Amino acid sequence: MNDLLIELKHLDVNQAGNWPMPVKVAALAILLVAIVVGGYFLIWQDQLETLDKTQVEEETLKNIYVAKKRSAVNLPVMREQLKEIEKSLTLLLKQLPDKSEMEALLIDINQAGLGRGLQFELFKPAAQETIHTFYAELPVSIRVTGGYHDIGAFASDVARLPRIVTLNDINLKPGSDGRLVLDVVAKTFRYLDENELAKQSAGK
């Protein structure tokens, strides 16, 4: 071991070609390791990080491409679905009266109760409508007195009206004369006219 150390001390870098074979192999191994380590920290590290980012970006782009491809393949089906939705919306809008028809609708609700022999104690439309995106909602507070079957038939008649009317906050209780008292809020709806829609858009 001492002989090896002495021999290493006397090595001349300028005479590397004359070094003993084991020393040459060891020197080349050390040089190779130094090159690899230096290359990693000076060059390859940044390149590897860039490669990782690029691979992640590539995967993201692939997913976006697949999603857009599926949408493109389903585009005819989605267009048909949109047409069906538009038809359904048109039919629903036809069930909403305009301003001029609201009074007739309220009369229809009143006549539905009178036709079943119910006695109206309260029929009070709200002082102001609630305006939504494309329709207005008008609650009507109703209190009627009558028999159980007559009240049930009245609710059924309201449900069969050609216009949309919903019965909310239903409270049924016995009256003083053996009949039943129904407290209910009937909500009627109408679509907004062009001027009202324009005001809605302007307000937004």
C-alpha cells in the first residue's frame, strides 16, 4: 500500500501514457464520474426538468384533444338535443300568459273553486310581481271553505288549467261548521314582454 502511495506521488501528469495500467483505469474511471456528475448539474438537470414539464403539458394537451374530439363527434347529437330543448322551452312559454291574459287566468282559478261549491273567504293577488330572468311570478293568497272532496277536486281542476299554476304553502284545517278550511298560495306565471326583457338586460 505504501509502495502504491509512493508511486502515485511520483506520477507525472505529462507522462500519463506511461502510467501503470491500474492507475490509468482508475484515473479514467474518476474522470468519467466527474464528467457525468458535472454534466448532470451543469446541463442535464435543467434539461430533465424541462422534459418533465413538457411531458406533463403533453398529457394535458392530449386530454384536451380527447375531450374536444368527443365533443366534435357528438356535435350532431348535441345539436339535436338543443333543438329539442328549444321546442320544450317554446311549449312551456306558451303555457305562460302575457299581461293581458293574467286577469282571465285569475278568473279561471276563482271559477274553478266556485264550480266545486267552495266558498271564498280570501282571494288576494300580491301587490307586486316577482320578476325573474324571462318570466314574472304572481302569488295569490287564497282561503276557501268546503268539503274534503270538493277541495281535492278544486286542486285537480287548477292543475288541469291550460296555464301553469302551482299551489304552495298548503294548510288544511277543520272549520267551525264541520267543513274544511284551505289556506294556500297559488302562484301564477307570465312571460315578460320585449320591453320588460330589454329592461332586464339593461339592468344587468
